[in-house]
Amino acid sequence: MTNDDGIGSRHLWALAEALKLGGHDVTVAAPFNQQSGMAHALSVLREVEYKRFDADCEAWAFDGTPTDCVKIFLEGMATETFDALISGINDGANLATDVIYSGTVGAALEGFLHAIPSLAVSIDKASTIPVDAAAQATVDYLEKILRTADAPFLHNVNFPKNFRGSVPKFVSTHLGQRDYVNAFTSRTDEAGRTFFHIGGTAVDLNDAEGTDIHAVNSGLVSVTPLHADAADHDAVARLQKIFRG
């Protein structure tokens, strides 16, 4: 398990507890502090401090990015193999094009690159769903999907503000499109230094039926399968025709 909210996140430990209660062995490798927006960043120009974290399972904290945590632990520390990697539960949705920037998704991608079935799990900040309920639903989903999977996978899972009905319903989705208005504000401090702050209000440009945005807005748990191949295969085929000509 890992996350991008930091190793002290109650969402992380709620999921760890649900996994342990389900009979699973849990190992945690997570950042010292908040690392949102780090995507798949890797610390290559500095040393990464690490230390044991006091918990009732094996747990390590790293002064690095979510991807640092996963990569360093799996390649430099682990002495066993893992059935799955879970990144989350993230305190805030990771929908649509936000997955490009998400440290939660970036950490899960690193697990997938190590051929480990991987989940990136997030919940809306305004959700009324108890974190324990989201954690148990995640465990149930993981166990179900592992029984049927025939290859490593990378699933981006998002819980809504409220469930439609009395039980969580999972649906398969594709990514919507999201942008932000007033995403940059600047200020000047007393010393005359100038700064930009990145933020803003989300605007959904594509929340049509079938998208992850539409699903969570409808009270459903969206599951978007992702992959690591960013190549535009249609463009590759077109270039091949041009080069042959």
C-alpha cells in the first residue's frame, strides 16, 4: 500500500485495517508528507530519506514522491512478491484528465510497471460515505477482480459523494475531460518576491454517460482501466504509410 496524502492519512490506515480484517498481509510504503500532484515523478537528483513507521504491520515512510516509495521499496527493500498494490484511499477525486497529474495514480502505475495488479483509489472530498465503508468496498472489489484477472491491471477507482442505493455499485468507465478556471493566482511578498499559486475551480468539459465523471455524479463507483502505453497507434500507422511512400 501507498498513497500521496502522506503516511499519516486516516484514509490510508482505514483501508489497511479493512485489508487486515479480511485476512490479508499488509505492507505500507508511503511519503512523509503530502505529495499531491506529483504524478509519476521520481527523485533522481537527491537522496531519499526513509525510516520505519510505527504501525501494527510493516510500514516505511519516505521523504520522496509516491513513485519513489513504490520503486525504492519494490526494487531495493522487498524480499517477497505481492499479490496487489493499492494507492489510496486518496482524500479527493482523481477523475478525467486529472489522472495525468495525480500522485495516487502515478504510484499505482509504478506497481503496474512491476507487473503487479494495481489500484488507484480515491473518494470525493465532499463525500458523505464513511471512509470505513469505502475501504471495505475497495477490499471486496479487489478480491473479486483478482479472482477473475488473467494479467496485471491498473484500475483507477473513484467513490462518489453518495451511493446510489444502499450498497456500492461499481461500473466500468472511460476518462472524461476536466479543466480549471482561474487556475493561477500571483502575489508579491514584503521582500518583493513574486509567486504563483496553482488552483482554481473544476470545469467538466466532457461528463457524458460512460465517463468516470458521469458515474460518480450518478452515485456510482467508477472504475477506469488504464495502461502505460501512451503511443497514438493510429498516428503510428499513418506515419508508417507516409514513410513507406
